Amino acid sequence: MKNRSINSRINTMVSAAAICATTLAFGINAQAGEHHAITSSTTVTPVNTLTNQENQSLSLAASRVLYHAETAQLALADKKKDDALTQIDQGLKLIKIIKASVPKYKITTSIKAPGESYKSSEQVPQRYVTVLSDAYLEDIIAPVLQSRKSKGGHHKATSNPEEDFSMQGRVIISLDTILAEHMLNQAKSDLKANKLSDADNALTTIKNEGVVFESVSVPQPLAEAADNLYLAKTEMFNGRYHNAYVTLKEASKDLKAYESISGNVRGRDARGLRMKIDTLTAKIDALKDKNETRKIINDAKDDIVSWGHEVRSWFGKQLNR
């Protein structure tokens, strides 16, 4: 997940001018063959890359920046100015480590018009760093979400998050290191001027503006199966038997997809469960009667609940590997 995040951030790291040039080039290329008064192109080339282990260390450093920012705010709440300064200094030390380690990219921009040309190259460091989802996650992310909730931010939690299985591992959390550095320095300056409230506001900005939640479209059939089985159970208990039937068929497709990527033991378990679901839905397919659908689903009520629990237990083990 970390490598996907880093690759997806390349365009974010280019300057505003480079982005504009890329957009212009796209528009021109889309009308190839026509004469143009101005043309442009932009290329982004990695200067250096990191190993998986180095990326993990970089992510851990980003997570600790958030940890120290939150701890500094807790110290401010207790009017412990010196403790807050210590935490901010720790955060700034980590920012220096991150800046010295992040991958860099060479941005080359070329713009041409009759009789005139412009070309510029610059090295741009990676700005966003994925936050490591490790033992610090609760200490780091919970305060971020709470801060945004208080602010009326855009993050919307599910009414029962533990049931939203497919969200697990499908959100990348990244830190804007440039904004974080600026706000940590601002908080430090405010504290030295004895402006505790302003320092607290600067640290809050890191949580509200410096943490980016990014959805990732990655096939997770086991998570989808868990979601669909939970939904099938919900539809059944609400008397929407046809919806429950349709959702069970989707869960079967998800389990089949999971079989192809899982190990022998878990693949065998998934296949066995899928066959049970298929046996149930095949009865409904054969009868095609609304009343019979209700009866068949009701008779299998305990099985449907059990299937959901079974897949949920597999998903938990998958997360903990």
C-alpha cells in the first residue's frame, strides 16, 4: 500500500507551473494535426527511489510527527509550555529526517512558440508521506478524526465502523510534510511568544489540513464478501428477501474471486462456503416464486448469520497477518 501511495503522489509533487504545462500539453495533443501558436510538454523522472524497508521507516517517521503534534497539544491543555516545546522539537527533528530521505523527482518543462522557447528543470521532493498503520494508529488517527468532527470536516464515519469491512486497508493516510513543518515552526514561535492559544491552533491545522485520506481502488474480495453477507443478513431481517437473495449471489462471486488469491486451506474453506450459498440461491433460481423466496431465506436464516460470522473471522485473521 505504501508503494501505491508514493506512486500516486508523483503528480501532486510537481509545481503549479508544471501542472499547468501538463494540462496545456494534453489539450494540444488531443487535437493533433492542427497548427498551434504554442506547444508545451512536461516530464517527471524519479531521481531516487527507496526500498520497502526504507519506505516503512519513512512512514513511521511521518506517524511520529503526528504523534508529537498531538502530545504537544495535550501538554498545552495542561499549560505545560516546556513539555509542548519538547514535543514540537521532536516533530521538527523527524521532519528533517523525512526531508533528507524522501524520493526526489526531476520535473522538466518545455514551452515553445514561433521564434521563442522556454525550458526549465527542477528537482522536487516528495511532499506527501504515507502514515504507517501500526501500534500508533489509535493515538495518531483518532485525534485527527475527532478534530475534523469538531470542525465539521468532510470525513464521515460509518454508524457502525466495525461492520464496514471493505474499508479496512482501502484508505491511505498521508501527511503533508511541508505544511506540517510550517505549522510546527509556527507553533514553536507562538509558544516562545507565550501565545499558547495560537500555538494550539497551528497544531490543530496539521490535523485538519495536513492529513490526507485517500481511497484506493484495490480488489479485496474477502472484504466484499464480508460486506455482502452482512448486507444480506440486514436485508433478510428487514423483510427484503429478494435483495437478500441478490446480495448472497454477489457474496458468492466475491468468495470465488478470493479462492483464486488465497492459500490452499483458506481457499478450500471459501469454496466450501460458496457452494453452500450457491445451493441456497439455486433453490430460489429454480422456483422463481416470491413467496418461496421468503420461505427459503427464512429457513436458512441461521445459516446466513453463521456465514457472515465465518467470513468475518477469516478477514480478522487476514488483517492480523
